[in-house]
Amino acid sequence: MQGSLKLLGKRRFLPLFATQFLGAFNDNLYKSAMVILVTYAIYSDETREATFNAVAGGLFILPFFLFSALAGQLADSVDKSRIIRIVKTAEILIMVGGAAGLLLHNVPLLLAALFAMGVHSSFFGPIKYAILPQHLKKDEVLGGTGLVEAGTYGAILLGTIAGGLLGREHGEIAAAGVLGIALLGRITGAMVPPAPPEPDAPLPKMDWHIIRASITLVNATMHIPRLFLAIASISFFWAMGAILAAQFPPLVKNVLHANEQVATLFLAIFSVGVAVGSVLINRMLAGRVLAKFSPASAIAMGLFVCHLYWNVLYWPVDEGALMTFREFITIPRAEWIMFDLFGVAVAGGMFVVPLYAFLTTTVPKSETARTVAANNIVNSGAMVLSAMLLTGLVLAGVSVAGTLLLVVAASPIAAWISWKLHLACD
């Protein structure tokens, strides 16, 4: 990993890393501020809060399902650095609406801006992975991918903490923050070196029919067994992550009976854990792109979530005021809950980073963006389905803690698929 850190001094990597870092920070500053604002200041009903969080998660992911095919076609046929500049300009305009929603406590406007940020991210997503094998050497791609993932989750951590602290009572600062970070992202995006189409890339011929383009792209990718297995594994990871992230705020408020400081702590622990897992797996694999540790990592995720469910189930009920951070950490069982969250996240980072590196190195460079786009379509479909399932279970009366068992049930399937990938390719 120490060798990989040298990439941060290279112009072929640093501006992209900084742009991705700022984008992830801004996404999570906005989302965290919005969720805390709605959960703790606007709604006061457990079912409405859990439903809102599930719907918000689905709305952010839906654009990946709708627009990733267009994004992949563009990224493989147009200079990627040019697309980055356009996308980052759009982020500034979107955050004008998001800032207004935070100031006005307007839930429809907040959700509209969230959906628009999903559109923004769906076009940036294929680029951030597809540009790595174009600017980096083959033995640098895993390290570069690990740095991007670690940086992303570090940004998620900082953005989550900032949004959690500002969302309830300092909306004006959060509104100024999302606008300012969007401007910084536009500046760093302009510094990304040119990344023109590969010589064997197809001539630009866009299919603007969203459904047809998506079906064509997924069919062209998923019929390749190794890509099918990698994408299916990544999709299970994101579906499980979507369930956990959506349930953290209502779990903290309505089950653990704690305030927004603890909700922010949970999201922060999860972000740090994924970053640690991303760095750790790169060290264990020594730069090689292999899936041999992914099956065990998936099983570990399920075990940690199972233990988390057990601790939540026997959490001491308190009907008084919501606990502060200091009060929460004095309860003995709180240490185990934080340990379980961290373990889930570390295992998740170890599971998914090699799979992303595999996607970007196993196909010709001229097809990388479309491969990542096909992955994003399938991932987002899995996440939207998980959000719909989660919403249905909550409305049917399943407890917030009970929904954690969805992740436990999915982890052996993810382990089996990644094991098949390991046997096929490593």
C-alpha cells in the first residue's frame, strides 16, 4: 500500500482522486443532513421515518438503473475528462436546489435534489473506474482502486459526520457547504488529464432509448461468465449495504433510543471500516487482482450482522429522552454494537475492492466504461429491489432490527457467487 500512496503525487491520479473524494463528501454531507433533518426535525413517526429512509435510498439509486447505459456509451467514445467537467458543472446547479430544500425544510425538494445527484453520480461512476486502467500501469490498478475506495469512504465518513452535526439545527451552514464543495469539485475536475477514447473504441453512436440501451449493454456483458459472477457478487454487496445504510438512523432513534450524534457515529464507523478493509485487502493481495478472499469476507459480513442483530434485540429499553453520544457509549452492550458495525464494514471493503479491480482489468480498455456501466445497472437494480423489499417489510410491520436479517440471509449467496468467480478466474 505504501507504494500505492505514491500515486497521490502523480497528476495522472491525484486530480481524479480529489474530484471523487469531494463528490463523495458532498453526496454524504447532503444525504446525511437531509436524513437527520427529516428523521429528527420533520417527522415524528417510526414508520414514516423508516419508509422515508428506504424511499430516499431507492431514489438515489434509481438513476444508475436508468442512465448508466448512456453514461457507459459516452465514457468509451468521448474524452472522459470532458465529461467530468460537464458533470461537475451540473453538480453546482443541483446543489442550489438541495441547499434550498435544507433551508426550507421542503421534503419534495430535498428528494428531487437527491434524485438529481443520483443522475450526476450515474454519469460520473463509469468514468472513475474506467479511467484508472487508462492512466495507471497494470500493476498499479489494484492499488489505485483501493486508494479510490479508501478515499471515497474517508470522504463518506467526513461528509456523514458534517451532515449529521449540521442537519438538525444548522441547515444554513449545510446549505453553504454543499454549494462550496460542488465548486471545489468543479475546480479539481478541470485538472484531470485528457483521457481520449482508445484507438479500438467504437465510433460515437448513441442509443438514446434508455430501456433498449440498458438491455443491450447488460446482455453484451453478462453473457461472459466471469463478468456475470463479478457483477452479481458486487450487486449483492451493494444491496446489503443499502439495507444497512437506510436503517441506521431509524435503528438508532427508535430501537437504541439515541440521538443524531449516535446515528452519525454509526455511519462514521461503517465508513471507516470499509476504508480499512479496502486498504487491508490490497496489502494481503500484494497488488494482484484475485477474488480468493471475497467468499470468506462475505461470510464474515453475515456473521457480524447476525451478532449485531442479537445485541440490538437485547438492547435495554429506555423510554426517557434520547441518549447522547456520551450516554450511549457508557452502556456495555454498545461496545459490541460498534464492534459489529466495524467488522461488517471491514469485511465489506475486503469483499468488494478486488471485484471492482477485476472488472476494470479483465476487459479491453476500450470497453471498460461500458463494463462498469453494466455493473452499475445491475447493482442499482439490486439496490432498488432491496429498498422496495425493505419498504414493504417495514409497512407490513417487520421491526427495524428484524430487517437486518435480510443481510444475514444474503451473505451466503454472495459468498457462493464470489467462490465461483475465484474458481473460474484465479
